[in-house]
Amino acid sequence: MTSKLHAAPIGQIEQPSWVKPIGSGGRALLDLLVKQGSAVQAHLPLRLNLSQPSIARLVNGFIDDGLVTASARSTPGRGNPSVTLRLAPDIAYGLGIGIVGDALSMAIVDLAGQVRGTRRIPLQDRRRAAVVAHLDAMRDDLVVSSGIAADRIVGAGVGFAGFFVEGPLRFNPPAILADWIDADIPALLRPALGVSVLCDNVATTAAIAESLLGVGRDCPTFAYCHLTNGFGGGLIADGKPVRGALGNAGDFGGVWWMLDQGYPNLDRLRAHVADAGTHYATVEDMLDALDSETPGVEAWLSEAQRPFTSLAFLLGHIVAPEKVVIGGRLPGWLAERLAARITLPPSPERNGQPFRLPQIVARQVDGDAGAIGAALMPLQAVFFA
């Protein structure tokens, strides 16, 4: 590697021939529109710190290129009507894949950040060849069922379970995905997906989804806890993923190992549910049947409360995010119940002033955030800040 800071995912998205190069000001404008859904043009100079002529030039160019639509609305009294800008959803799409061990997921997201279709299947055979065959069929089915134009997919993103190792940069996956050790995932999956591919840790791709479509719309700096068969996380600072050396920032599970506080992931939840009398072969099977009254859920919440409290407290002092988001594959109601259980102890005051600690919240992005965030990666590479 040429840098100690891994600032980008593995792989590269090829710029589509029909997309003109977009400068930093234009990317900031498009980034604002995908996060906010719409914006009044007259308000943009202040929000983006650009002059009115620069905003007008960017907006007119994006309208001409079909990336942005404008609609006028009447204003009371005198003056020109304000113009509301929105992204044109069907001008471009991203394809996202989540590979987490016992499940394979796929999502299509349009330029406006709308999820146009999703698929998720249990994985019995986790070897490379079997997964690639599934992806080929899933892509074709999802493109047809969502009614999108396949030639407008600008690229694919992959969220993969595992941490990065050097020489060359590759994933070190969990045992359940042992066949993927040393795999060049972008090169391996490109033939099946038909487009260029980016790949990152699935917890980071889930955090990207939350940054563009969820908590990150009004909170630019947060930590994301990604619960799945294992446990990991992602860091978003000023709206951008923080990856750190080799791309492994957010491997929060190591904190629990160091503190010897257990490992309350979804496999552990499955064990609690089994102890209460209901056995599921995989986490994926359990998630399909889990509800708020399932025996074993309360025991897991009680066990998870202390390690999550410790982790959030340490994140508050080391990273200082505004929020810590409970997310991943767990259902929304369970994320809310866990978030509500976490109360951070106050740090000692200094000069009568408390140390500000993060707010603990449940994730806002519904569905498979790892695949949705992966689908946003190629769109972010081409269009957004």
C-alpha cells in the first residue's frame, strides 16, 4: 500500500460515458439532495457556501443532463416563485450485495436514494462458485421485477463480512466463509454482475446507508453498531466513512474481547432463544420468525445491556460521535428496545461542566442496510460528495 490511511473501498467504479465529470461543488449539491430529498434553490448559496451564479450554473447543467428536476411553487405576496429541486430517480442506479455468511442479499437503489427492489436468500453453500451463481440469477430477476433499465446501473457495491489484511488488500472472513480467503472480490463478481465493483466491510456499507438515508441526514458524525452473526461497526465523520489503517476502523467487537464482557451478537440471541425452547438452524431462520414476545429475547437484552453500555461510553470518549446507532440485521423493534436499555454513566464533571456523551438511537434505515449501503457506494463514487 502507498498510504497508511485506507480512504477508499477495494475496487474502482468506471465513470459511465453518459455522465459528465462532476466537481466538488456539484457533488455537494447532489449529496444534499439525496440526504434531504429536495431543496429550494434560493436557499442553496447559504447551505453550500457557493455564490448564486455558481448555484444557477450547476443547477441548469444538472437539469440539462437529466440528473435534477425543478418544480416551481407559488409564494405568498410579491416576488418570484421558489424553485424546488429533486434528483431524477431513474437516471442512474446502484446495485448492492451483502454477503454475511448464512444469507445473501441484493438491493437496487436509484439516484434519489429510493430502494427499488431487494432480495435475500439463505445460504447453504457458501463457496465462491455457488454464491456467484446465485448472484447472476438474483440480478436478472431483480432488474426485471423492479422495472429498471439495466444499462443505467453505474456499478455494484459489495458489503462483505470480515476484516482486511494486507498484501494485497484482501478480506480475512469468518470460518463460515472460509472459501473466500484471499479472494479478489471485485474481479470475482464482476462477470456475474455485469458492472464494475466496489467492496467494503458490510458494517461500513450499512453505516453508509445510514449516513445518506437515515440518521446521517441530520447527524453528520456517528458510530454504527452492526449486529449480525458476528458484530462490527462503522464510523461516519462529517458525512464520510472513516476507514483507518487497512480499512478496519469500526471493529468494535475487539473492545468486548479486551474487556471480557461477552459477545452479544445475533448468534448469541439465537442461543438464548434455543435455551428458551425454540431452536433455529441459522440466524436467518430465526429472524424470519422472531417477534417481541419470543422467549429468550428479554434474556438477550439483559445480557447485551452492559457490553453495549461500555462500548458506547468508550466511543463517546475516544471518537466523540454525536450518536451511537444500533443497527444491522436485527429487527427495528429490537434495535429500539436495545437502544432504550443503554444509559451511559456520567463522566466526572470538570469546572461544573459535564462531558458530553453520545445519544443512543435505533437505526432508521429499514431492510438490509448492508446491501442498501453497498448499492449506494457506486452512486456515491460517481455523483455524491
